[in-house]
Amino acid sequence: MAALTSAQHVFMFLWIIGSVAAEDLEVTAEPGEDVTLQCHSHTDAAVTKLVWSRSELKDVNVFFFRNNRPYDSFQDPRYRGRVELKDPEMKNGDASVVLTKFNVSDTGTYQCRVTTSNMPTKLVNSVHLSVSEGPPKEDLEEELNKRHRRNVGLGVGLGLGCPLVGVAGYAIKRFAFPKPKRDPLPSPDECDAFKE
């Protein structure tokens, strides 16, 4: 019976550690989009310090919050004015931030560390942010080919159409509106005849 109780304790310990351990999240976005980086402290206690960092950046942060306000002096210049709390009141431990105008250089792994009034600083989760794949390469190539064919068709149409319009205009002018016939000019001998 003692062995069973120890096994139960080990199971409970592992279950608690697993449920409290940091989460790894995957997020994809297209350039120009606003992206939410999720983080929840799993406690209702007030967040006293929040640090969003990026593993690729050393000694600077993506977002730094302490004493009920963000500090951009501890923030990497590339992120200044682009990161804000999703919920400024951080209700229910929501320490998520919104990164605006995502660009390819923002790709990387972001870590959320939270300190609350009843919990020391703790890594809550990591978010791997990457560029979403657009349509497959074959679809892009097919779209480019369609545009090319359409442009070639338009060029050929204009290339053939413009001369035809010119010929039609000339024919209309020539045959629909012929020049009035004039009497031929008299020869110089005939002109002398009129002088007498």
C-alpha cells in the first residue's frame, strides 16, 4: 500500500508540474498584420512586473511593464510604439500583448515572464512567431502565367486593333465621303483661246 501511495504522489507531482510548466505556442501571421502574443499568469493576483523578451535579443526587451506602467527605455527600439497590452488592466492574469505591423524581421521566439504579488518571476510561456505561408508556389506561378497571358492578349489585340481602326477610318473617309470631282484645268492653249 505504501508503494501505491508513493506512486500516487509522484503522479500528482508530475501532473501539477506539467500543468504549471511554461507553454510553447506557435503563431503565424502575414506581414502588416497585428499579432496577439498570448500570456496568462493563471492567477488573479495583480501583475507587478511583466517582461516580454525575445531569445534572439540580448539585454533588451520587446515589452517591459512595472509599477503599473510600461517602460520603453527597457525596450528594443524596433518595438517602441508597436507593442501594447491587450488588456491594460490585465484582468484574470491576462498579460498578453499586441504587436502591431508584424514584419518578417519580427520572426522569432518570444518569452513571457510574469511576477505577481504572490508569485516570484516565472516564465509563463514561449511563443514562436513566424510568417504564414502564402498560397503554394505553384498557385503563384499559375496566377503570374494567367496575368502574362492576359497582358499578351491585350497587347496583341491592341497591336492588331489599332491598324484595323486606321484602315477602317481611311476606307470610310475615301468611299463614304469621296472628294467632289472637278473639271480638269484647261491647257495653256485653251487659256489663250479665252483671251481673244
